[in-house]
Amino acid sequence: MKYLITYDIRDPKRWQKIYKLLKANGLNVQLSCFELDLSQYMLDALLSQIQLLINPKEDVVFAYPINSIAESLIVKLGNLKDLNADEVLWQELRILL
């Protein structure tokens, strides 16, 4: 099943660890948003890893399931950049900072 995982991580070092973990497992569709195709076992393992990396008092992570019906209704508009290319991500981060 596909999942949309979004996060708000306060500490840049923790953010980078979460980003790298999710990048290794899915498609970076927005700055802090990934689309992943995972089995339930793989999702549980990934969320367990994330739980160890975050500070639950400061950070938040959401995992939204996307079933095949919902996936067929997704609308994507605009210039879709390849955010898995590191240079694009770091250019956007520089703009934000």
C-alpha cells in the first residue's frame, strides 16, 4: 500500500536523519513529505526507526495510507521537480533559511 509521510522536525540534525531515512525508502514529493509504497511490516519497521530518531515533545510525524481508490483520485498540478536530487532540496532549504 502507498503511504504519504509528512513531518515537522524541529532540530536540523534530527530532520536530516529522518529525511535520509525516508529518501532511501520513497519519493520526496515536497520538502517534508514523502510517498512510499510499503507493506504493513515495512511501514511498522520504518515507523519504529523514526520513533527512535524523533523527540516526541518537539517533533511530529504523520503516516497517511493511500488506497488504490484514493491514489486514482490524486491530482498533481504545476512543475513537479525531482526532489530526490539533493541539489534541488538544498536550494529550496537555502531559500527558506
